[in-house]
Amino acid sequence: MKKIISAKEAVNMIKDGSTVMIGGFLSCGTPDTLIDEMIRQNVSNLTMICNDTSTPGKDRGKLIENKLVKKVIASHIGTNPETGRQMHDGEIEVELVPMGTLIEKIRAKGSGLGGVLTPTGVGTIIEESKETMEVDGKKYIFEKPLGADFALIYGTKVDKYGNVCFHGTTRNHNTIMATAAETVIVQADEIVDCLDPNDVVIPGLFVDYVVCREG
């Protein structure tokens, strides 16, 4: 299968109403070229799973500003006032999930697990809508796995087989999201013929398509 495609070809696969994971922590390790192409193609009614909604005028924040997202599942939205405004005005649904819980829900999906148990949220209104159970006398909230139709992730250097390596903290949520979506598209700063196996962080078997970053 041809893995290296254009951003236009990649985003053309994403249909209105899709659930999309987008990697990155604020603008660190975020697939901005793919996001810009989503805006150009006006892919809408999305459910976006992400760490945050970035900042005004930047990457994921632009998806919010263009009102292409119907629901956000994220750990925080405080750096983007537009997300809060749309939430309060009933224009967007926001589900806030503690960062550790969010990662473990995604990890559970990628690992084929039925869910995870966490003490986070016990004793708060969070547990009112969740199933709880006790293990060795301690109460936990049961959290279901979280997957997506697409994962749009970033890689510093990616080879033609889809193997991915990262520089510094750019790996953040990208690594775990690569395991939990039906189709994984990685945006690369640089595409090479073959990576040194010692540099590979995400094996190519998790990656369906590779897009080279523009600009």
C-alpha cells in the first residue's frame, strides 16, 4: 500500500461527522498542515479528541473558530476562550477528562482492553454518571475505552514504511493515539527512506498514511 500521500488526499478520507484524535500539547507536536487542510475542505460536525483546544488562531484552535467541531473530548480548554464561549452558548459540547484518565482510556482502546479503573473523580459529581466498583476495599470509577475513526498525529522524521521518530517532547499524545484509531495519518517534518530501528518510537504497522509538512 502506498503510504506517502498529499495532505489533500489524506483529509479527503475524513467525512463530516467523523471522530478524530489530534495529537499535540498546545502547538507542540501538532499536525498543523493536516488541520489547515481540514479547514480548506470544510470537514465539519466533528468529534475531536485531544489534550487541549490550543490557542486562538493556532492549529486545533482554528477548527474551533471555524465551527467545524460539534464535540470536544479534552483535558483542558482554558487556553482558548472561543471554546469556552461556544460551550456556554450551546454551540459545542465539551467533555472534560483528566489528562491521565484520557490517556489511559485511549491506551485501553489501543490495547484491546475493556476499560480502566481510576480513583480520579471518586467522591465528586463525576461518579454520578459512571459505574463504580471496589478493589481491595478501595473505590474506583470504571472508564470505557476511547477510540476514533481517524488519528492525525505528528512525527519529526518518518520513513516510507511509516516508522516514526520524535524530537524532544513532540511525541506527547501522538504515540498513544497511533494505537487507537481505525485510520492513522502522520504528518512528518521530514520523510526518509528508512529509519534506524533504534530511533523508531511508533512502528510503521500502526501508521496507514504519511504526509509531509508544508512550509
